Amino acid sequence: MLNNSNRQSRKKQITRDLLKNAFIDLILEENNVNSITISDITDRADFNRGTFYIHYQDKIDLLEDLYQDAIEVIHQSIIEPYKNMNKVFFDGVIPSIELLFEYIRRNKRLFRCLDRIENHPDIYNRLEQFLWNLFNKEIHIERETDAQETEYEIFLSFQIHATVGVIKYWIKKDFTFSTKFMSEQLSSFYSDKVIAMKWKN
């Protein structure tokens, strides 16, 4: 049974979720976050303006909550397959990549919405920064190549930009390909070696 504190916390989260969902709906409809007002958001969520200001300072504060939700989705997809494990060896499709695409598809309204936002630090820049911090401070990727042959930070920059680039492509293609296909593609890119280039006639 929930105590009063838990009930209040749950009620607060439900209200915040309704406000966020209303904001997402409006962004997807308007394609212009700057034209959306607090009244638009509260009307859509069926709240009054006072309720909004209990939870958020302004529209930018609400937008930041959406960005944090998206980053948390990515974080969970990377961490969840390896709970209580100190080291993981990869062979074939990388479990966290498969989960990454599943989580993004499950939250595709959120990612579609953030993809459309202009004049704010975009979701892809934030995602790159998050991954950089994660793989620089918390997780180390071991490579088959001798560490002296390639600089780790350059390697990491390549991997992060490639991963985010593929995610961006998928979102902008409106999730045309399946999560299985995308995870297989990205996993294969990590191991593929370019052997030549030729000019198209």
C-alpha cells in the first residue's frame, strides 16, 4: 500500500508526464517550439497555468526535462544488459546496441519531437556529449588493435560520432527499418574494414 509521500510523488510524476506528453504533441503538430505557449500546453493537458508552474519554471525548463528523458533512455539501454558485470566480450550483435534501438523506437514520439526542435542545443549534440563522458569516465572499450597504434580518444570520437550519426539517420527516416536490422547494421560497422574506394562514373 502506498503511503502519503509515495502517493504525492506518484501524482507529481503523473502530472509531469501529462504536461510533457502535451508538449510533445504540440511540437509534433506545430513544428515550431517557439510558437507554443504555456497556455497551449496546459490546455492540451487539461490543467491550469498554476499547475504548470508548480512543476516547471517555464517552457525551457519543461524542454530540458524532455532532453533528460531522452538521455536516460540511451543510458538505460547501454547499462541494462551488463548489470553486475565487470567485463563483457562481444561476438555478433552487441546487446546494448540492440536494446538502444528498441528503447528509441519505444520512445519514438519523444525522439521525433526533439529531432524537430531548432534554435536549441540539439539532441544529437547532447547525446554525443553524454556518450563521450560515459566512455571516457565510466566504461573503457578494449580493442583488438594495439593501443599504441591508435589514439584512444580519436577512436572513441569516431565510434561516438558514427553511432549518433546512424541514430540520427534512423530517426530522420522515421524509423523505416526494424530495430533488429539497425542493430545488425551498426554492429557490423564496428567490425567492417574499408579495403578500397572507387569513383562512380
